Amino acid sequence: MPNPLLGALVGPPAAAPRTRPAARPAWRALLAQVPRAWWLLGLLLASLWPHGIWLARRLTDGSDEPWGLLALVTVLALLVRARCELVAPSHAALIASGSLAAAAALASFVVPPILAAAAAMLALAAFIASALPRRPAMPLFTLLLLSMPVIASLQFYLGYPLRLATAHAAAPLLALAGVEAQASGAALLWQGATVLVDPPCAGIGMLWVGSWAAALLSYLNDASARRTFANGCVAAVAVFAANVLRNALLFFPEAGLLPAPAWLHPAIGLTAFAAALLPIVSFSHWRAR
């Protein structure tokens, strides 16, 4: 039989000590607070680091205009603005963006870096389009393409054709003003004087800024892909028309018909660009959907 004095002399058995759960590492606790879409985006950007380095070097080495920084900042601002709407991309989007990132990495060994960087931008666009399902994808894709250093390439391939078209379109405008100038190549001839439509007057910079404005307005107005394309076409036509007007007005001081103070040339350029922005903004807001 159990001895009743045993409990009084020895006392009840001590309870087993409670084990505390192991503390989570600080980095895991911090990562748990970051939405899944953000750290997935960080992983994608990390996998695209060679193209990011090439892009940063190209935008800062003086070989191209750094306008692409404006497009990158615009995309970042739009992402921060819609941060509450970000969701984790679907598995199909993750596979697509990962495949495009791998293709960009492989393409860097066989094609020029700008083409490999374009594939990297496609990977980023596929990810963002799925992470923001309620936002239009085509304007963001356009802004990402505009962030690439393309102005020098556009100047090389499109500069002379645009200068040629501008000179031949400016001649009839000058005829309406009573100046019988003749277009010859990318120049205007009048009474033995030759006024050249030089590369800065080709309008490549204006075309880039007009495309950026059309893409941004398309995003803000939730434009569909077809409407975004239409906005871009209107921007191209408006910029070309404004550039023809600019070159026609610049003909007068360049030919010695008017005095040419130092501020006149940039003032005419800014006025022509403002004239191009008006139809771009108006059409982008017209029946926006």
C-alpha cells in the first residue's frame, strides 16, 4: 500500500518546464511583412542584373540621350501609386517572365545587348501585367520599351528619312507664306542659300517625348491595347506636323529673312512642341475607356 506520509515528505513531482518556441530570425520576420509580389519582383530584377548594368552604363556614358531615365522613373512611380493593388502573379505569368529572363540571358551571347535588354523588358512587362490585373498592360509595356536607350538608334535609322520628309513638307508651307523655297534632299534652297534640316531638327527627341506622353496618358485613362496604339499613332502624326511647322518657322531666321536673337531658336522649338502636345492630350482624353 502507498505510504500517506510520502507525499508530505517528498512533495508533488515537479512540472516539466515549458519549452519556448524558437525565435524566428530577424530577416525572416522582415520578409514575412513584405508582400509576395514585391519580393518576387525583386528576385526577377536580381536575375536581370546584367541587363540593368548595361542599361545604366548606356544611359550615363554619353552615347545616348538619358531620356530613358524618365520612363523608368515613370514606371516606378506608377507601381508605387498602385502598390495596394499589387498581387502575386499567376503561375503562367511567372513561367512566362522566367522564360523570357532566361532567353534574355542566352540572347546576350548571340545578339546585340540592346536586343537582349528588350527581351529583359518583356520579362518585366509580363510580370507587372499579371501583378496589376486591373491596370492596362500595353501602356506599361510601352513605357518599359521607352526606358531603353533607343534615341541614338532611332537617329541613325530614322533621322535622315524624317529630315527628308520634313524638308519636303516644309516647302509648301513656305510657299503659302510667299517664299518659293525648293526642297532638295534634307535641305531647303532659296535664292542661292541652302538651309539644312540638321539631325537635331529631325524631331527624334520630340517623337520620344510625345510617345512617352501618349503612353502615360493611356495608362491614366485605362486605355485598351487598341486605344493605346491609336494614341501612339496620333502622337507620331502630331509630332511630325509640329516639327514641320518648326522647321518652316526656323527657315526665316536661318535664311536671313528675320533677325535671329539667341533665344529665338529654342523658343520656336518649345512652341512647336507645345502645339504637338495639345492634340496628344485631347485625343487621349477623348472618349477614354
